[in-house]
Amino acid sequence: MHKRGHTLKVQFTGDKVVVGDREIDIRGARPIDLMLAALAYGIGARYIDATGEPFEMECHIEGYQITCTTKCTGQEEKCLVYQTLTKGLLKLLCVKEPPSLQQ
């Protein structure tokens, strides 16, 4: 389970995103690709652990609504990305001066 009260610094430089101390090459990826990849990785890892089979989901995007269909194992509730996208809340607070991105 994800740590409570954990803060991560995130920086976008055009061809990569740095999340904490992890660099992610995003060349050629769209933001929606990355969001769905995060969801598939989060619930897919639990699916593979439970079934030993590769994980697959299909997503239909219409406007600002995305509907994904997949086989579930009941472990989805343990995924922070799943919880945030389906039941939680992601807030973006806009401020005059951005937080320091230096560590």
C-alpha cells in the first residue's frame, strides 16, 4: 500500500518526467497514454500476481469520460491509481510561484 502523507516532487522537462528520483522517458507518449499506463501497471501487477497471466484492458475514450473494461481479481482496491481515478480526488492547486523543484 502507498505511504500516507508522502510527498513527491515531479518535474517535466519536455522529453522526460522526473517523479521523485525516477526518470521516465515520455518521448512519443501522450498524457492519456501515461495515465492509462499507470492504471494498467498498478492493477496489472496485482492481476499477474493473482493469476499468473498477462493483464489486458480496453479503454473507450469519449470527451472527458474514459471507460475501461478488464478481468478483475478483487485486488484493484489496493491500487492507489485505481482508487484515485475511480473513488478519490486529485487536486491541482495553482499558485503564483511554483514550489521549488530542487531536492
